[in-house]
Amino acid sequence: MTLYKSWFRRYNLSTGDFNNDLTFSDTTGDIWSCPFIGGSIVGIAPKETVAGKIEIDGKSSETIDPSVQGMRQSQQLVFKVNGLAPGEHIINIVNRGAGPVLDAIVVQ
């Protein structure tokens, strides 16, 4: 896992998130990268009013906005990338708005 520039982790949140932490960035355009081996990958994040927006692999058509009105929902599936060829891949997550954007990624 590689955290770039202003990507950070907040720990011991006691809000129901996986591993009790969240990854976030305060700088729009910053990229978080993670190499993986597998045929698919999913992203888990909270859905909440202050959630940040992200892009997957820099494709603006795949911008994800996990913000919702009402109660916070921890550990929600916010993206899934399927059908990848066997072998190594790198997922790039681009910050497109302030707020917590990622709780966990799961390689399948």
C-alpha cells in the first residue's frame, strides 16, 4: 500500500468501521495506490453525510459518492471491479472531495 502526499489514516474511531480506522485525504486530486493479485477488488467505506468522493483508476465516469442523508452506515460496498485478467494489478483511488473515502479493500 502506498499513501501519497496528504492521504492519512484515522485510528480508534469506534464508529463500526473495519479495523477501527478510515483512510482520507484533504487534497483533491491526490492518488492512493495499492498493488494486488486477483480477478476482482471491492471497496468498503462508510456512507455518511460527510463522505468524500473518489475516482477509481482515474476514470471520471467511475466517480463514487458515498454520501447519504440520515444515519451513518459503516462498512458499505461502494465499488467493485470484476473480470480482471489473472496477474498483478494496481488500483488507484483519486480523491475528488474532502471527507473519509475508504475503509478497506478486499481482493477476490
